[in-house]
Amino acid sequence: MSEDDDLWPVLPSEMVADTLADPAVSAEVFSTVAALTVAICENPWLTGSNQLGADPDWREILIPHGYGIAEYRINRDDQHVILTRVVLF
């Protein structure tokens, strides 16, 4: 078993990809969201993330520095995460 087996790849939804591809998104905000996805990849149940509704695998977390909020869905069966929505402030 390799060290990579503990990682949960984070895949952006089309909406998230479009949001982050917007030229109006600063490099600092983009980098902060990218760093957040690395943290989610290492531990999808991050301290500071909150369960949405009754489903423990549907999560939301504030983007550091007050840049916004991210929502994501953990897929335990395939061991990956879908970044479903990013709302930038």
C-alpha cells in the first residue's frame, strides 16, 4: 500500500471549473482555493468543515481569508471528492 492510498482526489464540477477560470478571479484567491483542495485531498472531513443536512459526506467549508465558501461531496465508494460549488465573496 502506497502513501497515495490515503489521498482523496478532488475533482471540480463544471460550475467550479468555470468559476475558477474567470479572469476576474485573482491569483491569490485561485491559489487559496487550490490549497484548500489539497487539504481536502488529505482529509475530506477537515476540521472546520460542516455537514450539510443529514448526509455526513456532503460538506461545506469556509475558504480561508474570507474569500468565500466551498461545498463538496465525498464519494466513499470510489475514494474521491467532487467540489460541487465555490461561492466567492
